[in-house]
Amino acid sequence: VLKGQPTYHLGLDVVVEGLIGSTNQFTILLDQPYVSNVIFRSDGKIRPTAPIDQKPSQYDVPYQEGVPIRVDVSVNYPDDRRVVLIDGKEVYDGPIHQYASPRLEKKKDPKDLHSVRFSLGLKGAKSEPAHTTRVAVDNIVIDNGFVLPKK
């Protein structure tokens, strides 16, 4: 998607319905080649991936179903910085959180955005799927910019 860029930005609008209280979750996955996620959880919270040594729930942000939500993820490789904004509000600003395996490190440049994926599926392997969950994604922008919260 973006090769050799020191920064990149992914922005998109998301609307979910039937997710809260279900057995599903919706995940935005950014492959760099490690995976950095923004997860819409069934408990009504959005969780950006956080460093392993931190409590991830401290970054949780509530969402409402049926209401468009703007998600922006910006990465600055030289500064080892990732910023996640939800509706323009900063919910995470910290290390990129790289944990690629040595096998992947040899095959791909860890500073390239290789793909953006979306996953709507079960939050646990033993759950029954909730077939009434719907997700709409719109206004997708991928560029080499860096978006910060508006002051």
C-alpha cells in the first residue's frame, strides 16, 4: 500500500449495528508487517492496540451503534509514534508497538504499510456467530500524512 514512506495515515468512517451485546467484534487491521488493530468490541468500546506492557483497557473509548464514527490512525516511523483518533479525539499516542517475528522481518520492510484489512467475526472461537451484526465502512483515505487532534 505505502512503501518506503516515513509516515502514513489511514482515515475512515465506520457505522456498526447489532454489535453491542453480540458474540462478534469488528477489527481494522494494519499490516506493517506486524499487526496493529483498532477493535470495535461487543461491550460498546473501541480499543486501539497498545503496547504489551500497558493495560490496553486504559485506551478504551465508548461508541454508539448507528452513529458514524471517524477513525484516524497515523504512524511516524522515524519517531516510533502511532496516534489513534476517534471522532477527532486522541485515544492513543505512543510507541508503534512492533512485535514482528524474525521470519517476517527478513521478508518485509517493517516500515512499510503492506495492507489494510477489515474483519467482522467472532470474538472467541467457541462462540456462535451473531448474523444480525452489520458494519459499514466509508470515506477511506490512505496517504503519507500524519493527522493530529484538532485543538
